[in-house]
Amino acid sequence: MSVVNFYKMKNKETITIEILVSSSIERVWDFWTKPEHIIKWNYASEDWYAPRAENDVRIGGKFLSRMEAKDGSFGFDFEGIYDEIKTNEKIAYTLLDDRKVSISFSPTENGVEITETFEAENENSLELQKQGWQAILNNFKTYAEK
């Protein structure tokens, strides 16, 4: 690895988002990790959907969520490999483009606080990335609180 690439990796911008979900930690964990639930919430806006999800929740396991525009104009696979799994507590993974993501699940009196920190990519503004990931987290809250 070149010195320049190493320097860029160590200085990636990170973005943190969070939300409080009024539900039990067990329900939150199941809805976050099981493919039959992931397809119900893992998209940023109502004109998108997640037609397919795969999830091998273990260190070294892979995950994939297909996200597509409902009009068929665009779609992509969101995928990576798990680096750390602590059931009902933490998930950490590396996306296929080598960005790191860490998610913590903290039970509170009012539900579960989810905090997600991810390394930003270079194609979209930090604000746009934050808004997109927060929208997905908001969808998760809506789904998990039904």
C-alpha cells in the first residue's frame, strides 16, 4: 500500500447519525438483521425499495441489500463483510469499497438508541450522505415501531 493511500484511508471523514426506536432490543436486533425485515425498511425514500436482502450475521459473514428505484431507472447492491458482531449490542462491517461502518444498539428506558458511524465516500456531499443514511434509519424506526 502506498503512503498516499494509507494517509487517505486514515483521514476519511466520518458521519454519525442516531435515532431512538421505541421497541425492545430483541425486536430491534431481529428487524435489523433478518432479510425478511431488511427488505421492508432499507431504502432512503418512498420512490425506492429493497427487493432482495441476504445476511450472514457472523464475523466474516457477508451481507447484501439490493436497492432499486421503483420506476426501474436505477439500482445498486449495498454489500460488505462483518468485522464485529455482538448480539443486541454492536455491528461493525467493511463495505466493498473499504469504507468502515459501526452501529451500536443501546437499550434505554424509552427504547433502543441506535448510533451509526460510517466513513464518507467521495462522490456525494457529506450532507447528502448524512441525509440519505438518516432517512434509512428513520424508515427503520417507523417499521420497528409498528
